[in-house]
Amino acid sequence: MYALEVVDLTVSVSGKRILKNVSLNIKCGEVVLLLGPNGSGKSTLVQTIIGNPKYRVESGKIIFYGEDITKLPMEARVLKGISLAYQIPPKIRGVKVRDLIVHMLRKRGKTKNIVSELEEYASLLKVQHLLDREINVGFSGGEMKRVELLLTLMQKPKLALLDEVDSGVDVENIALMGKVINEHLVGSGASTLIITHTAQIAKYVKADKAYVMINGSIKCEGDAEKIVKTILQYGFEKCIKCLGWKL
Amino acid sequence: MNTLSKSRELFKERARKALTKKSTYGPDIDLEPYIRKHLESSSLETLNIRDPKIQTRLESVGVDVSETGRSGSYYQVDWKIISYYSRIPGVKVLTLEDALENYWDVIKDYFWKAIPVDRDKYTATVELYGRGGYVILVDDGVKVENPIQTCLLMYTRNILQAPHNIIVLGDNAELHVITGCTFLKEPSGIHLSVSEFYVGKGSKLTFTMIHGWGLQQHIRPRTGVIVEDEGEFISHYIVLSPPGTLQTYPTVKLRGRDSKAYISSVSVGLNTSIMDIGAEIILEGRRSIGEIVSRSLGRDKSTITARSRIVGLGRESKGHIECMGLLLSDSAVIEAVPQLSAQTDDVELTHEASIGRIAEDEIYYLMSKGFTYEEAKSIIVRGFMSIEVKGIPKTLRNMIENVINIVSSKL
Ligand SMILES: Nc1ncnc2c1ncn2[C@@H]1O[C@H](COP(=O)(O)OP(=O)(O)OP(=O)(O)O)[C@@H](O)[C@H]1O
Ligand SMILES: [Mg+2]
């Protein structure tokens, strides 16, 4: 059974075609890496999966647990169990992290144990001091990432899309986030798509499979460890040449 | 003639000369018809303040109708004083007339001292035709925990309401005042008010004002505040529903060393309302600190001008202005006018201002957390309106949160 199937997806933003015939899938409970250089279209892909209206699907399909969700509005996809941790979340003035999380969970009908769960996850991710701050206002890069991961954990998603959780994060915190992802996301049975261009997080989270996206298309798919190793050693550019990929 | 009537005559003399003097800011209002009506009608329509409908309106502007959480209160409808009392020894809640009559020796140092009677035709009208207004006197060393609430309500059609309010805190005193102003039946008439606040040495006054008006109303409050050494003045003004026109420009003079002022306002512009909401802080005292924060929300064809001015005179004084506008419609206009003036070289004055519409990316971000477009928008609007005012009691903060929640959900 697949948690996610992206089938031949072509996507444009503001009239510009960004993704070309992308296909990718994630089996239930799998951890999948999506690698690729800056500007290759990784964020575009996850924004399209979650249903951000800015990204227009020209052709192709997105299937979640067997259901075609290509035309579903964003909030409906989220309520079905997809969660996206933003690469660069916006700041929202006057809205406290704690209040947003409580509101988000109440909306899903959860009323019990919100506070205790929030405290638990916040302390795991070392973000207790941020709960009563306005969301992302004055947060450091690493703090933003940890709060995004906190929001994802609190949603208890079936499919977690983690966009660059490791970029701009120091070594200790990557290890910390890796541990939390392993124990509380992967460990709870969620399927996970981890986007990274540095592959740092791959040191801590064992992935089943990896994709490499270049210039809006998937150029390689295979064993995560091998792909990560090749990329870390040769970089994307060399890697493309060595494998004979065409741009 | 005793000294009261002598001084009063002098004030009235000056006022008469200013009766045609327009305000520097805001649309000019012809007061003639209102004054004429005021002089003609002597009787008021009767009203029952305990009427559930009226109580709901009072609650909408933050009034605790049960009064359990209040240290005292003052109710005025049109120009008629309904009730007033204080539960706290060392704190007097009086009417202006009562205070002038019986406490002139105290009042004479504060009456038209923070605002000149001939500032403009509105202050002049208050002196010549005004009635009522609360006077709150707090003795040295008295710290009042629960707020005192004052309610200035408008009931009769095309009424002129023109109270003169005075609050005097002695030294090392503390007082929280919550003022709710609204119409009870017909949203028409003119509300002019003069408020003179005096904060003694080491004292703290917080003033929360919530206004809910209607389009046939015109509002011209005039406020002057003087703060002595180590005194602190905190004010939070919320306009939940706008009048036809409103113009106000409270001036806080931080006269004492180490004195502080924080003035914030949240205004919601709807329909064709025109609001000109300003504030000025004069940093006179050494190491005085002033901050002005405003949030303007423009919908429909409303116009909001947010003025703020900080003048640095005292050595080592500091001031900051934060002025933000959010446009919810193409036809609304928001204008921000922050002004800083430094008159010695070791003051530190800064400002930040921004006006824009809701960023789409913020809406999509919230939608990616499971909210609908409308929910996301209302979360952002509510966040925009919720300024965290430090230093006011929790009960007031909760009350403010409630009214903001209700208003933002309707925008
Ligand atoms: N709203 C937009 N308007 C125009 N171009 C856009 C828009 N959003 C994305 N793009 C373009 O699409 C391309 C892919 O961007 P995307 O953010 O998906 O890359 P990425 O792989 O996530 O890169 P990074 O590793 O830097 O995060 C880029 O060239 C980007 O400039
Ligand atoms: Mg990206």
C-alpha cells in the first residue's frame, strides 16, 4: 500500500513551469529522501502535494492512500493526515505558537491532553521558551525549524513532508531533530518525505529510498545510502556528469 | 465672587473666544445644531440601565455590569449622571460639578491645566455647554487592584455629550481605569470630552478605553496627561466600531525624571468612517521613556490616519513609535504619520511603520496547518489587533482579548 503516489506531475507557478512529469511514491511507513540542488523544485513539489493554491497542477495526479486528492483544497488534505513543515515559514504577528497549536488541534476535535502533549514535545525539541512568543517573530533559523517540526508532531500526521529541516541547523540540533523524527514520527508509523540538499539529517534518520530532483524532474531514484554517499562525495554537478544524467 | 466662580468666568471668557477655532486635524463639525438642541431640550428620554438589551451593549465595550470585579464606577448617559461610587478608602469618585463645588482647593491645580481650554472649539464647547464627567482622586500611597469603570453612554437622538474628566493620582499610588463608551439606542450625536490625568511621583495609572460607535456620531476626545518623577502612564484605546468621524490626539507630558508612558491604539475602520487617531509624548524628564503603538485596520471605504509624535527634550530620554496598518479592502485608506523630534543630542528615538494587506503566504501557511481560507484570515486579523499591553491587570487583558475575538470574527 502506498501512502503517497505522485504520478507524472507537471506544475507551474505564476505561469512558469517548474515541475515536469514528476513521479514519486512512498510506501506506508517508509522514510524517503528527496535531494536536489537549490532551485530544483523540491519545495514546489511538497507545496503542491499539500495543495498550496499558488502552485497550479497542469497535468498528473496526487494520490494519498489510494484517493486522488489532486483537486482537494489544502485544509481538506491536512485533515486527511498530511502535514508540511515549511522550509521558511512566515512570521505571523500577534499569534502565539501555543495558541496556534491549541486552535489547530481543537479544530480537529482534539480537546484532551493537548497541554501535556505540547509540553512533552516542546521539551523534547527544546522550544518551551518559544511557546508564548509570536510565531516566527524574531526566531533564529534553528528555532523556526524546531517549531515547524513541533507543529508537525502535534498534528500526528499519516504523511509528514519535512522541507529542509536540517538547513541552517547546528550539529547538536540536527541530531536532536533526527532523534525526535525517528522516535515520534517514524516510530509512530507515519510515512515521511524528507527534503534536504545537504543530506545532514540522513546521518541520523535511516531512509528507505531516495530521489534526486534536478531542474524540475526526478533524475535518480534508488537506495538512500548509496545516493547520499555519491552526492556527498561528488556534489550534484559531478554526480550528474558521472552518472551521465542529462540536464 | 469666590475663587471658583472667578476662575470659571476666566475660563469661559477664553472658551467663548475659541468657539469657532477649528481643530488642526480631522474633519470640521458644525456644532451649532447640536448646541441649539442641547439648550432647547431640558428633559431626557427615560431609560432603564438594567434593561438586558442595554446591558448587552455595555458588555460589548468591556463594562462589567455585575460590578463584582470593580473598585468603583461612574455612569453617565447623555449629560445625566446615573450613578457613581468608590469602594476603596482613599479613592474618591465624583462628578465634575461635585468636585468643583466641594474640592475646588484640590481641583484648581488640575482643572484645564493639562489641556488649554481654548485649544479648539471642542474644548471650548465642553467648558461652555458641557455637563458631567468623572473626577477620580487617589490619595498618596493608595494602590487599587481592581479597576474603576467609567461609562459614558449616548442615548438621545442628536445629543451633545460633553463631559470633563479629571483623574489625579497622588504620590506612590496605583489605579486602573476602564472606560466604555457607546450608544445605547440611536447611533447619533456628538461626543466631546476633555480628560485631564495627573500621575504623581512613583505612581502608575493605566487607562483602557473601548469605544463602539455608529456612523451618525462624531467623536472628539481631548486628552492631556502629566506624569511626574518615576510615574508611569499606560493607555490602551480600542475603537471596535467606528463613528462617522473621530479625531483625537492625546498629549502626554513626561515631566518627571525616569517617568514612562505607553500609548497604544487599535482601530477598526468600517463603512465610510473617517478616523484621525494620534498621540504625542513629550519626553521632558531625564531618562523618560515613551512608546506609541498603533494598529489600524481598514475595511470598506474607511479612512484612518494614524499620527504619532515623540519629542525628546530630556537628557537620556528614549522613544519608540510602532505604527502598522492592515488594509482589508481596495477602497479603504490608511495613512501613517510617525514623527520624531529630538532636541538634545543624547536622546534615542526610533520608529517603524508599515501598511499592507494580508500576505497571501501567511494565509496559505495557516491553511497548511488545517485552517480554511476564512479561518486563516481571521487568525491573522486577530493577531494583528492583539497588542500585548504590559502592566494592565489580567482581568482587563482577558476582557480585551474577548472583545477583539468577537470583532475580528466579524471582519
Ligand atoms: N512564486 C514563484 N514565482 C516564480 N518562480 C518561483 C516561485 N516559486 C518558486 N519559483 C521558482 O521555482 C524554482 C524551484 O523553486 P523551489 O523553491 O521549489 O526549489 P527548491 O528545490 O526547494 O530549492 P532550495 O533547495 O533552494 O530550497 C526556482 O527557480 C524558483 O525561483
Ligand atoms: Mg526549497
